[in-house]
Amino acid sequence: MNLFINVRIALRALRVNRLRSALTMLGIIIGVAAVIAMVAVGSGATAYIQEQIRSIGSNVILVLSGSTTSGGMRVGAGSIMTLSEDDAKAIAGECPAVALTASSIRGTGQVVLGNNNWSTVIQGVTPEYLDIREFQVLSGRSFTWQDVDGATKVALVGNTVVENLFGGNNPVGQIIRIKRVPFTVLGTLAPKGQSAWGQDQDDVILIPISTAKRKVLGVSHANARAVGAIVVQARGPTMMKDAEEQVVALLRQRHRLQPEEDNDFTVRNLVEVFSAQEQSARVMSILLGAIASVSLVVGGIGIMNIMLVSVTERTREIGLRLAVGARARDILTQFLVEAVTLSLIGGLIGIALGLGASVLVSYLAQWSTLISGGAVVMAFAFSALVGIGFGYYPARKAAFLDPIEALRYE
């Protein structure tokens, strides 16, 4: 008896008890759908974190001005500028694991264009900042070290500022006022999206750091070289730890800190932070998929149960087939095909529901989901294996019935 005939017999047998067949497939349907949806949620979280890693730049270490203690009073981290442009130059020149550094000073301010205005982040930076953070200039051009040295009033605007301030017009060449100081827009920045901590990275205006200090954000005359942060780029992903250790050692030396004193700066290895989050997301994805797979096992047990009932109900039919010459292998194949057919039909329906559930979760929960072709194939293949694995025992029981006893069965 060939496979095609077995499939026809299996489908006919399943049609006889449609409700029972549908309820039997329900476990497989739910299991496959759950696996696909849960893996899609986990993969979406992983992809989102990977996007965040790309958005901060390659091999980035952030050095922030730290806290100080004076007269027994401890001042919060970042409230005092303990870093300087000279620190940034020293790091670039004396730390072998460091490729680039960029000084940065940050504040907020009202930006005005005609009758429009927008409050945004104003960031004074050096040209290397754009390379380290991988900011792309979408139109126009970036500023140079000549602009920094001359403290020229030029600016690069982020996509959010363009949308809210310029209303669809080309910003390049237009004059805006930042805290009442006129600036010429040199270019626009390509969108980078939201950061992992919820900040809109496109809601920003970049200006030369010297211009920011002298004309916009201000700085103490006693510490004119002070900066709020230094962005460091390591020479490669394998040198991140070395770069971090070299930066800490150099800054402690430059700031004349004694061994028992705490750092007056904070070093953050952003890639390590995001990599830990990515690893957590991957583990979550695996756990969600494993939990969902339990439904497939439950569905397989349901198939075994129903197939055992079917063998009992059709004992006389099996005996008759064996009596007229059917081989044990034919009976085994027939019942095994029925079990696998139940699993595969349930798997196909489950795939459709899983894909729909992934889209629905993404839409309703505003959660990024990523449908994995591998997960779909894996869930479908696993549903077939469940049919074979849990259908084999009932099929074998049917195949090895005694024909005489089977014919006598009432």
C-alpha cells in the first residue's frame, strides 16, 4: 500500500470524527503558534538591542565628569566638570588601545526660526564626535576643526528638530537662533532613533564645542577647558577592556588622585551594558520558546490518547484487514500516517495563527517582534516529530494485534 493511499485513508478516518480530530489538533495548533509568537517576541527584543548598540557607535566608551567631596559634603555625579579638553587629548595620545576621543558639553535651549520655536538638546562637540558616534550628515556638510578654532556659529540639526522647526523646508543655509544667538545650519543628521534609555537621539543640535562654551552654554572662566564628557573609541571590540583600564589609570594620574581616593569621573562601557541586555534577551527568547514547546508535548500526548482510542474502536476493522492479507507494516504505516497528518495539519494552522499573533502583539503592545523563518521551520518540523513520536506506540499496537482476537472483539 503506497503512501498516497495511506494519506487518503487517514484523511477519511479523520473526517469521520471531525470534532474529535479538531480537538486533538488543538494542542499542536496552540503549541506551534506559541513557539512562533514567543520566539518572535524574543528575537524582536534582541534585534532592538542590537540596533541600540549600532546607534551608539562602534567600540564606544563614555567618560563622564564625576562627583567630588568638599568639606564633608559629597556632590552628585556629573554636577561638577572634572574633565577637560586636555584630558581628551592626553587619552588619545597616551592610551595605545584608544583610536579617537571627542570632548562634549551638553545643555538645553530654545531654538527659534521665524515664528516657530523648539526646545531641544544643544551639544557642543569636536568633529571626531560624529565619527565615533557614527552620525551621518544627510545633507549639507559637517563642521571642521577650523570652525572649532574660530568658534564659528554653525550647527548640525537632528531629524526631530527639522520636522518640528522647519516644517518640511530645507534647513541647510537657513539662520536659526539658539538662545538668541544666530547660527547658520550647515547640514542635517541622518535619523538614529531612540536610545535604550528612551532618549530621542534625533532631538539634538550639534555645534562646535568652543562656540557652545563662549556663546551658548557658557563655562567658568577659571576652568575654560572643562567639558562634561569625553567620548572614547577603542581600536577594536577586543580592546575595549584594555582601553577602559588605560583611560582610568591615565585620568587618575592626571587628576592626582591618591590610591585611597575615589575616581572623580565615571567610565561607562556602553557596549558591555548593551551586550548584557542582548544576552538576557536571547536567554528570554530561548526560555519563551522552551515554555511554548511544552504545549507541543501536551498536544502529542493528546494525539497518542486519541490514536489509542481509535485503535480500540477499529479493532475488528484491523483484524479484517490482517485476515485478508494486510501486513503488519501496512497497518503500522496507516495509523502512523493518521497521527502525522493530525500533527501536520495542526502545525500549518498553528503557523498561520503564530504569524498573526506576532503581528497582533507588535500592533497592540507596540513591541518590536521579528518573525524568524528558522523558528517557523523548527516548530513545523517539531510538530511532525511529535506526530511520529506519539503516534508510533498506538500504530505499533494496532499492527501487532492478533487477527483472530481482533475479529472476535465486540
